[in-house]
Amino acid sequence: MNITGGSLLFFADPFDVDVFANDTTTINIFGPSFNFPFGPISPLSGVLTGTLSDGNAVSGNFGRDSGAQIILIERVPEPGTLMLSWIGLMVFGWLRGLCGRCDP
């Protein structure tokens, strides 16, 4: 699951878990600032605060199973960047195919 923005509903009760990743689920949360460093969150539970990519603030309890991951990512790649990467890989594969046919 990818969370990049929107309005998330969090419960006021500190004993309620607002976001939970179970089994082998991966939840990617995109934004510029959180109270944990970017990358996988190590604790199995806690409070997550920060700002999502669209500017909405988040603050709530999280939990996860030991096989699940909640990953904080600084930004969402722009579609143009993904397209350029894909074109570059295609050109690289085409050139590699041409060189494979050349006589040494």
C-alpha cells in the first residue's frame, strides 16, 4: 500500500492502533518529514507524526507484525522520471543487443 496524501482519520485513544501492517504487508508512506528516519520503521509499534507528500499532517499510532514493514519515503518519483528511466533501460538493452552481434 502506498500513502502519498489525503486526510487520514486517527483515533484519540492512545491505546487504539490507527495504522497496522500484518503478516508480510508493506506500507509505504511518502512525505518530507516524519518523527522517524526515512526507511523501514524498526519498532513494532509507536506514534508516527509528520507531513505527507501532499502537505497534509499525520499523527497517530502504528503497529506491525514482525514480518511486515512500514517504510517512510521522502518523495514520490515523478512520472517523467520513471518514463526516462524506462527509456534508458530500453536503449541500453537495444545497444547491448547490437554489440552482441558485432564481430570482435
